[in-house]
Amino acid sequence: MKELRYSHSSPLKVIYVIVLLSISGYVCSEKIETVKITFLGTGTSQGVPVIACECGVCTSSDPNDKRLRASLLVDTALNTFVIDAGPDFRQQMLNARVKKLDAILLTHEHKDHIAGMDDLRAFNYRSQAAIDIYAEERVQAAVRKEYAYVFSENHYPGVPKMELHNIDSYNLTIKGDTFIPLRVFHYRLPIYGFRIGNMAYITDANYIPEETKEKLIGVKYLVINALRKEKHISHFSLGEALELVQEVSPRKAYITHIGHQMGKHADVNRELPVNVTLAWDGLEVYCED
Ligand SMILES: [Zn+2]
Ligand SMILES: [Zn+2]
């Protein structure tokens, strides 16, 4: 039997095919150009339902009242990113059927945002490479401490492989995609939100400085955190989040990092302005211009 081999196409033939595909609109189709976000988790640090809680939200049968820890999948024409990798990271990767991960961006070092990174191993096996992690220096130090076995000199061969990269207040270009880091405050802790194109993602904040608000000008899709209706020391309340939405005036705003005290998804959504909705796990949004 004759052995089958992949033939190497000549460069001219490749160019001809690319031109044909471009003319037919197959390459650079609009859907691919648009940033797509998927809410992997929309819950506060404990998730919803809360263990052992018997409140109306925690016992609700509405699937939208089940919230994994806050995390966002960002698909661009070039890359797949995840913002934060909390304790539900494994389940979130399975739910969204993520096969390739180009980088993780971390907003801050609290457990509900970094606890799932041991499961990066699956992506290491697939890509045979370390996963790039972007975080500011303080957060990197926390990751090194939390995952000391990953960064120790003589480590066990099966440990996850991650490569830490710095974030500062300047634009962050990762493999051809540019994020704008957004400095916000989680009580006294300075943390980052991220803008890519016309979408901004801010979680765990309760204060946004003026210079960051300037970076939100022109945002059409705003994701903002709100824990509950009552005021909280380190998270926006629903009312405070709605004030920010009014200021930024996006086409659409999505609330995330929601606690069980917020109330039932369906009830709260009925009370919100038309351009605002509580996000839910699995919600996909194409951030069209
Ligand atoms: Zn959090
Ligand atoms: Zn509850």
C-alpha cells in the first residue's frame, strides 16, 4: 500500500487560496472580528447557593439562581482569554468547552479569583507549554505563595506550568490583542478591571477613580459588580453599580459577582433599567460595534 503523506503546498498556491477566501468573505467575517464574552461565573466568593443556606435564592429551582465564582471568557479573532481562575475553574472550562487557552488575566489575589489554577495542567498537557498569567506584582507574589510547589526549584514533574507576566497601568498587548488595565479599588486594595475594545469588565470594586472613569469613555458593554442591594464595605451595592452605569452610559450593562442576598434573578431583573441585566452563568454576548 502506498504511504499517505501531506503534500506541501507551494507558497503561490497558498496566497491564491487566501485571496479567494478573502474575496468570498470567508476570512475576516464580522463574527470573528467581534469580541465575544461568556460569563463563566457570576457569583460572589461563596457562590450561589451558599453551603447550608436555606434562603429562597439558595433553594430556588431557577438555573439562573445558580452562580459559580466570578470569571469571564473573552474570545477574540486571535485568542481565548480567561479573566480570573477561582475554585470553579475546572467546571467552568468544562461547561464552556474551552479547548485552548492563550492567557489568564488576574484582577486580584483573593481566593475566589485564583484558587483554580492547579487545573491549568490540562491545558499544559494539550499545548505542551506553560500558560501565560498576567497580574500585577503583588498578585504575582500571592500566586507564588499559593502555588509554592509550582515555583520551587526541584518540583514534581506533574505540577502545573505557568509563566507570570506583569501588568502595570499601561496598555497590555497579549499575542496581538490589547487590553487597557482599569485601576479600581476593592475597599483599600487596588485591583484591576480590564477593557478590550468596547467592553469593560470590572469586578470586586466599590470605588472607581476619576482617571479610570476616563478610560471607560466609549464603552458599549459594561460588566460591573454588585453584591446585593444593601451597602457593603468592599463591593458596590446594586444602587451604586446603577449610578456608575448611568455615568458611563453603555449600550448594555451586566451585573456580576452577585450574592444570595441580592434576591432571585427573575425578581431583580424585573426592577432594572432596560439596558441593565443581572448576568447569569453561561450568558454569551457578542460585543458588536
Ligand atoms: Zn471576588
Ligand atoms: Zn442563601
